[in-house]
Amino acid sequence: MNIYFIAAGAAVFLVGGIFSTYQLYRLVQTDAACRGFKHPRLWGFLSASGNNQSGIILYLIYRRRYPIITITDEQRTLMDKGKKKFAVGLIFLVVGMAACVWGMIL
């Protein structure tokens, strides 16, 4: 029983990790496009990848120089929905990790 609980928790954790990473990529890509960066997809990829999240820290430091130039209603709604989806991905991460730990304890 415990191995199934751990496996289910690991699956939920994996889905949450992939989903939140993709949503982070989309959020940074949209924000970089609103700020007028030359390569917003590259910034999105750099911020979503990396083991110690050095890409997102670099992006947050670098974006201080660029104020938001233009933001359309579509981009604003995309960012609002992306933030909510990112939060859901983090919830999946926490629930999956809690299930794994609970399965190991039992």
C-alpha cells in the first residue's frame, strides 16, 4: 500500500513540476514581450531552466532597466491566468511531496 501511495505522490509531484515550469516560462515570456526585450522566448527558457533558478534571478535583476512599454488586455489576462495556473502547479508540487513523505512515514 505504501509503495502505491509514494508512486501516486511522485506522479502528482512530477505533473506539478512540469506544469509550473511551463507556466513560469509563459509568464516570463509575456512579461519580457511587454517590456520590449529583444528575445522574450530566450528569457522565458532561461528563467524556467536551471537547477538553482539563477535564470529567474538574472531576469528579475535585468528587467529593472526596462519599464513596461505596452501591455494589451490580452497580455494582461494571459498574465493573470498564468499566475493562477502557476499557483495550481505549486499546489500540486506540495500535495505530491506531502503524499510521498506520508507514504514513507507509514
